[in-house]
Amino acid sequence: MIDHKDMIHAAKQVTVFLTDKPGELARAFAALADANVNIRALSGNPKAGDHGTVRFVPDDVDAAVKALTPVVLAVRVADVLIIQMPDRPRALLEVTERLASASVNIEYVYGSVTDPGLPSSAVFKVSDPEAGLKALAGM
């Protein structure tokens, strides 16, 4: 059972497109640091052609977009679900089965690891975040 109120919520994710050369990610992170933006979750993706992409969940999406726009190729914002799950077998299965039962497609997911016994978090980009929240209610 997952405590829905505290453990499952909607969030905004920022995706940045960066030139594929040394220092570009550091430059983006410097812009975020200068704007006092904290990164709560992060996922890097393989490069595609001459650019790479990084997805992250900031504590202040508006400040992140404003800080990054002048230093990266492009910035996009998307709705995601952040789910904290207990450190036990079947936790991910329960989440994914509920989403599947509600016909909510998982477009991608990335997560974090903590010390054994502590909850881990996963960021889910789903086809319908509102339906996803409803499907996960009461877990």
C-alpha cells in the first residue's frame, strides 16, 4: 500500500536539448545554480545526432526555464507523476499494473535509489497524468 497523499503527485519536468560538446551540461547546471534552482530528479538520454537531452524535475519550473532558455538549444516542459515506492518486491509491479488497467500508457520512467529499507522515487511520463493519478489513488 502506498500513501497516495504524500507519495504520489503531479509535477512539471523540464527537458533541455544541448549541443553535444564538453561543458554544455555544466553550463546549463551553472545557469540553474545561479537561479537558485534545485534539481529533484534527473535523467540523461543518449545523444541524437549533434545534440543530447536531459530531463529533470526542478523545484521551480518557471525559474528553470528562464535560466536555461539563453544557454541551451531548446527547453520543453511536460507533466509527470512522481511516485515514492516502498523498498520491497512488487512495488513497481503494482504501480504499472494499475496504470495499465486504466489504459494509461507509460511513455518513459526514471528513478532513484536510496539506502535499503527507505522509499525510492520514480518519475513517470504517462499519456494521461490525471487518469494516472486516479488509477493510483488508494494504493
